[in-house]
Amino acid sequence: MIDLDDDGQPEILLFNLAGGSAAAFKSGLAGWTYLGMITNYQCNGVREALRAGQFRAAPPIFKEIEVAGQRLRIASNCSQNR
């Protein structure tokens, strides 16, 4: 669990077994709401670091692009994160 939107309430991150999917959820008055998929969790060393509690919230590398009320994001792969 980690606060991803700085509202003082942690969101929950769920990771399937290797090869499965990963997603983020937010708690609210109506229960848990799906926020979206988590990418790059299959990159080398990520699962081990997560299990060890070695993670933090960080700003995106690229800004989002807003179009017609929707947010577009640049999705990089494991080798392009920095």
C-alpha cells in the first residue's frame, strides 16, 4: 500500500503471480475503485524490491498529454525508464 495521489490515504497495489497482471485500487465510500494497470512490474529485480519494501512514489518521467478531457501517457519499457 502507498499513497499515490497525496490525499493521505494509501492506495493498494496488487500483483499476480509471475506473468500475470498488476493493478492499483483506491478505497472510497463505495468500496474499492480500480485505478488502472501497473506496467514494468516484470522488469528485472522489481518483484524482489517490492517484497523487500524498497519502493516509493515518484513523479512521472514525462508529463501527461491532455486531450478531450483524457490523459495520455508515455509508456516506456524496462530498458527505457531512464
